[in-house]
Amino acid sequence: MRQRLIQWTAGLVALVGAVLPALAQAPAAAALRADGTRFALALPDGRMLYSSDLVGATLRMGDDMAVRIDAVAMVNDLHGKPLWQHQLSVADSSGSWHNACTPHSDGTSTAMLVPGREQGDGTIDHDATAFAITCTSGAQGKCLRFGYRPWEAGEGEGAVDPRARYNACIRMVRADYGGEGRPFTENGKLIDVFDDARIQVADLSAQQDFEAGWGPAGAVCVRHVRVKNNVTLEQLEAHYPALRGRVGVVCTEAFARAQGALVFNRSDPSGAAP
């Protein structure tokens, strides 16, 4: 299920209680932006500081939310590209600090940055002046870990916009069939993710079957629903005009591809809850 993102519009951020020598003489405010999945702080004297330089600092963001950077680690995604994961704390109304993220199923409770601006439906739009902070347990964070990097330029003639594929992944992870920000999945429900760019490759488990093809606006067709207790194919057709005539056996990988799907998934066709 979706976890709330922290949204930041680029501008000045106050440095509160910074403990590193690199920040000891920093001015009260500096310009903060995202460099991929890490923080980049531009100081007026020309210095650039990144996430690993900021451990121990508290950033008081534009909405007056205080975010403390407790630890930073660089890990690689499945293709060897870096993902900067942050242990972040936020203060509650009593002033007590607690982890900003709920744990992922693998036990991690870290956060990454996503360049762009979160929309009301959970997708991330291009905006060079903004970024969001997402947890590894959220759909946006899961899609980063899958290898979908919305800030990178597409390669080759007719290349797919990486942001479109990233947003398609968000729809898929959340089973947001209608593209309105309404999830129909359940925590712990397993899916097998794949795409034609081979960023993800299907595992082809015998317990799973093709579920749907996905674009940035939601599912382009649905063969079976992920959790039958949450929605049925008939309800999807009734509520979403774009899916009429595109549910059930007509929805094959080839059909989904012809309708513009950018990512695909397989899941347990029984539709049982986890």
C-alpha cells in the first residue's frame, strides 16, 4: 500500500544542529535539490555537499518539517546502478524523533529521493524545482529498486520516456487499474514484474499467470485481478470506460503491448488475499 511521501520544492533549507566539520561554518540556509536518489546541497560559497556529507544534520524543510539524516548507504540496483538509501528521522508533536519509514517486507526502513513532484494519484511528474522522499516500503521506492529511474534519459531511436515507465510501475505495484490513485492490492501480495527493455525479466513461476499490462495512466488491459475481495473484472469495466472490452481472456501480453503497455506483471490467478 502507498506510504506518504515527503514533498520538497527546491529552494532554501535551514541546517539545524549540523555536526560535521563541513557544515560547521555553513550559512543558515542553502539550496537543496535531488541528485538522483541523494541530497545535493549547494552552499553560497560554491561548495556542494551530498547525502554522505550530511549525516548528523537536520534539514528543516519548506513546510517547517524537520528531517534528520541519521545514516546513508549506497547500494546497487539489479543493474549495478547506485541507489542512495537514507535512514531518516522526523519529529512528532512532542519533539520525539522516530524513523520516517515503516519497514519493507525485507526489513529495510530506509528512504530515497525521487526528482520531480508527486501528483495526487501517486505518480511523479517532471519538475526540476522539486523532489519527493519515498520509503523502500512505498510503491515509488519499490519501483526505484526494480531499476526504473525516472530522471535518466531514454536511449536509442524511439526510446521510451523513463518517467512514463516509472509511473507505469507505480500503477502496477499499487494495482491502480483505473489510474486514479486508488489501489486494489494488499500488503504482502507477490507480483512478478517484467518489461520489454529487460530492466525486469519475468520469473515465470508456475503459480502465477499474466495479470495486466500497464502504462502511466493505469492498466491498458486486465486479464485477472490481483485480489478478488477488492474488485472484480466486471466492476473494473463498469467503473473505468477505458477498460471496457479489455478485461479477461482478451488481455494477453501481445494485446497489452499493442495498447501501449510499458511494464507487465504476473500474479496468482486465484486472486486470493495474502
